[in-house]
Amino acid sequence: MRAHRLALAAAFALAASPAFARPVLVELFTSQSCSSCPPANALLGQLKAQDKDILPLSFDVTYWNDLGWKDTDSLPGATDRQDWYASLRHSTEVYTPEAVVDGQSQLVGSHAAELRAAIKSAKAAPAGNVAIGISGQNQLGISVAAGKGTGSVLLVGYDDQHRTHVGAGENGGVLITEVNVVRAMVPLGAWSGAALQLRAPRPAGQYVAVILQGADGQVLGLAAR
């Protein structure tokens, strides 16, 4: 009987605990001017609605801006971030739509089965789970716990959703819907593995996220608010 009670208690504790302690980061590099991007934008929206254990972010790149329409959400930092991911695979090739899952898997952003599989793998074996806290309103306090490895801290501001009527280019006349649109990216410095306290002005955007990432792209910690 005692063994049975212990088994029931263990099963209850397992059921009550989350599958993992932080969300998986799903980044979509996209553009309002890319005719291949709306299906990827829609897929990211579906994933956001269906899976609360991910943080999806839309990064609008700049290199489509001279092809008939200037993306109203484009950020130079988004282009730089995609270039960095390309360098990690020893390449200069970038494209839209591209998805990057937890800083590791890089794939076509509209390939639903592959994207879901990459998310599942990241949930099963996250590279790191360093605790991150975010406090304050106009002035943010950010705490990064001690942990294994080294990395850098990135503060991101983003909006819940943007709907844009594209006036020209490949998507001329199309209403583009994007979720979790990144509006600001602020590098906050290096993390040595020791506990770290940071302060920063709140960036543009309805919500904020803090990404702790290793030099190899692996996400070591992630929090959003």
C-alpha cells in the first residue's frame, strides 16, 4: 500500500510539473515584400495559438526593401541577426522565410512538419535553462542566474500582431498578418556564467523578451513579459 501511495504521489508530481521550464524560441525571418512569406507568417500564428510552450518572434529583414515595397516593420538588426545565424553554418546565404528554432535548427519557415519536429526536439533536449527575471516598467531590471557556459544577453521588444496592407511589390494588394513582430533589439552585454544584474530602458513594443544565447547560437535562457 505504501509503495502504491508513493507511486501515485510521483505520478501526480510529474503531471503537475511543466514539460520544461522555459519556452522554446522560434524565430521567423520574413518580409512583407516576399511572396513566399505569407504562408510562413500564418504558420507562426498557428503555432503561437496552439503551443504555449514556445516564444515565436517575427524578424522583418531589410534586404527586400529596394524591390518595390519598403517593409514597414523591417529592422537592420534583424538582417544582422540572420547573417549571424548564416555564419554559424559557415555560409553567407540568407533567405526568407527562414525559421530558426532555439538558435540551432535552421529551416524553411513554411515547412510545417519540419518546424514542428524541430520544436519537439528542442523541448526534449534544451541546451540550457538559466533562470531569467524581468521586473519594472519604463526602467527594466533584468536578473540572469548563475549557470554553465558563457553567452550574451539580448533584450527584445515586440508587438502582439501587425496587419499591413502592402501597396506594391510581390505582395502588392495583399493584407499581411504577422505575430510577435520585433520592434527593437538591444544587446545588454556578456554573461560569464556568474549571476548578473542589469538595468535597461524599456524598448519599443508591447512586450519584452530577454534571450541568453551562447556564441554557437544555443539558447541558454529565455524569458518574456
